[in-house]
Amino acid sequence: MNSAAISLYELNNLIRRVLNESLPEQIWIRAEMSDVRVNQNGHCYLEFIEKDQSGKNLVAKARGMIWANTFHLLRAYFENATKQSFASGLKVLVLVSVEFHELYGLSLTVNDIDPSYTLGDQALNRAAILKQLEADGVLYLNKELELPVPVNRIAIISSPTAAGYEDFLDQLHRNAFGFVFYTKLFPAIMQGDRSEDSIISALERIYQYQDCFDIVVIIRGGGATSDLSCFDSYLLAASCAQFPLPIITGIGHERDETVVDIVAHTRAKTPTAVAEFLINNMAEAASGLADISQDIVSLVSQRIQIENARLNVFETKNTLVLKAWYREQQTVLSSAKNVLEKGLQRVDKENRNAFLQIEDALKRKIQQTVKDHENIFSQIEESLRRRTKQILKDQQIKLDTIEKHIELSSPDSILRKGYTLTMKGDQVIKQSRDLKPGDRITTRFADGETDSIVK
């Protein structure tokens, strides 16, 4: 047996004394927090870790703890400064005491924290992601897409239980204009370690049916800023930036702008703000369509008036020209007749018959000429009449088409197709949750209506 051997306790005791003598009482360290837990006594237990440059492999790990009285003060200070929860996944700069216990081993006791380091690390990380997206040429791709007109087919990415999702639907479907929106939820986890993969998976499902939608809405509502960390992910931001449909975000409060907000087509503060944006967009489209419809009716009416006026001018002008020409021909005929009569008086009887034949031939020639010109003017007049009637017919067809479109869009037309309209008083009922037992409702059909009581 080697007499120089020492016990494990003696070795650990030696390690403790060496550490105490070699290290300062407190030292600042940079690390990432992991497995943060608070017990019933208010003490915080966690692990400090460090990863390699790839961010995948651990290169160091140590147990840490914060006593209850210190943790209460440090957490309030940190969260007030950073607007984030004190939670796993954050990189921190902390002042620690290095302790080594013979039984429990090495641990780090936290005495202070510097919030500015955490804010700076996140800002650097966000800037690096934006720089990479710009280098890839995708940073502004989604913003360059044009919003369809109108926008009423909406793919939604959200948690089905999120209050923000319910607020969005309520605001959208209860709009004061009565606009109809078609929505489809693609459920996703909106916070935590699995949220990034979950949201990207929802985008991939929407991509398969992209022709069915006008836009994608990503909403989650408020919460702690740390809950928004997944929206500062390069992979998620790149997926949104390159998505073929415009993306509108409403994933946080006004003070929280994530990388996904920056690359999205449009960013709104909250889910209800997104709904308001869509309602206003639809109102602008409806106003534009109403103006176009009015312009068409006005232009057609003006064209009809112009063509009628042109027809009247042509008829009046042609009539005047024809009458003037006819008078001119009568004058020529009269003059020729006078000349012939005077000539007949001066010639002898033998030549009189020849002059009479010339007179008859000249009369027939003039009468034929007059008749030919009358036929030409009649053909011109008839052609003008046919052309004007065709123009009026074409314009009437356009008006009938517009009138038919308006008629098909009317509520009465929709009712004749077999749909019904449910009313509670003066309010149109769009969702079953708007009714409760005992409510009196009226169901309107194309040929009448029926009153009922909800059981």
C-alpha cells in the first residue's frame, strides 16, 4: 500500500483550498444560462454553459445558484432593463463567487448581473442576421410583392388558443362594413424551443395551397420579449422573406420589432391592428370599384349622347346638302329649258324636232343624275343609321353586363341560390357563438322568412 495516497475527501479539500487561495473572491464571467429553475424557497438554480463557434457543441459547463434575497433583486433589475424574462437561452455577464465543496463539487454563486451585455449580444446577433439576409439577396423580397385587390383570403399562422388569434377573428369578422373574409388557421407553436420549426412547417403547408390564399398573417399577441426570440431566427426570417405570398405580422407590442417583422411585407403592432389593416385595405378596394362602376356608367351615357348628336348633325347636314344640290340642278334644268325655247324660236320648223329630241334627252339625263345622287345619299343615311344603332346596341350590352354583375352580387340573388340569412333583431348573425338559448331569430329565404327560438 502506498503511504503517500490521500483520501478523496482530502483531495477535494485540497482543491477547495487551492481555489480559494488562487482566485479572487468574485469574478465576472460570460456564459449562457440553461435549465433555470426557482424552488419553493425562492432560490434560483441554473447551469452556465458555453458552446463552440458553431453553436452546437458544449465546451464548458458549471452549476450555478442565486440565493433568494439576491435573486429577487437581480431578476427585477434585469427584466426592467431588458424587457425580457430571466430565463434559459440568454447570454449574460454575471459576477460570481467560485465555490468548491468536498461533497457537492464546483458551483458558481451569482452576486450581480450586467443587463447591457445581454442587450448588446442580442443586438449584435440581430444585426448579423440582417446582414446575412441582405448578402443573400432576400432581405426585401417579400416587401416587393404586390398586395392583391381585394385581400380577403387569409392563411393564418397562430396558436389556436392564443387570445390574440381570437381578437383578430373577432375584429375581422365583425367589421362595420360587412365585408366577408375567408380565413384558414395553420396551427403552430408560437414560443419556446420548438416554435421556429413549427412556424416554418406551417409556412410549408401553406405553400402547398398558395393559390387558395392572398396573404399570410402571423400573429401571437403580447407577452415577454424573451418569448419572441424565435422570430429573430435566421432560418425563419429567410423562409418569410422568400415566401411567394405577402406576409403580415402582428407578433408583439409596438416596442418589439423582430427580424421577421423587418423582412415581412407589412408589420402591424398587434393582431387587432392586422385586422384593421385588412379591413381598411378592403374598404379602399370597394371604394375604387364603386368609382370605376360610376365612371363606366357615366362614360357610356356620355358616349350615347355624343353619338346621338353626331347622328342628328349628319342627318341635318346631308339633308341640307341634298336640297341645295337639287335646287342647283333645277336651276340648271330651267336655264337649259329657256335656252332651248329661245333657240326653237329662232330656228326653222325643220330643225325644231331635233331640238325637241335634244331637250328630252337632256331632261332624262338630268333626272337620272338626280335619282343617282338621291340613291347615294339614301345609302349614306342608311349606313349612318345602322352604324349608330350598332354603337347603341354595343353600349347597351355593356350596361346589361354591369347590371347583371351587380344583380348577381346582391343579397337577393344569393338567397335565390339556396342560402339563408339569419337575423337577430337588426343584427346579422355570422357565428353560432353569437347566439344563446332563448334568443329569437329570423331566418330569411328567397321567398319569405321564418321566426325561430334558439334551444
